Amino acid sequence: MRKAPIVLLLALAGCAASPPAVGNSKGGVIDWFGTNAKAVHETADNHCRKYGKAARITEMRAVAGGHVLFECI
């Protein structure tokens, strides 16, 4: 009986995260899947930080199936 709330919380926790960025030291892309803009910015910043750079969002299509493009500066 107590497993249902735990499973529900785990499922909801996955909705808040942004998918990983795919790219290199020049920039990358993040698939949009209903996350919020703040999470997308954090994901891009985390990606660029690996290269000692900061992220700048260049395109954000905030619709289902959309994507976010960013460059590392």
C-alpha cells in the first residue's frame, strides 16, 4: 500500500529534470520535453562549465518536440 506514493513521487521527480545536453566545447542542443526555462539554462550552463565557459541560449522552441540551441562562450 505504501509503494504507490513512492512510485508517484519518483515519476514526478523525473518530470522536473532537463534532459542532458548533446554537444561539444562550442555549444549544443537540448531536447525540449515540457521542462521549465530555468532547468534548460542550468543544463546548458553545466555543459559549458566542463569547458570553462558559460552558456548563451541562441534558440528556444518551447513546444513538444522542440529544442534549445546554445553556444558556449
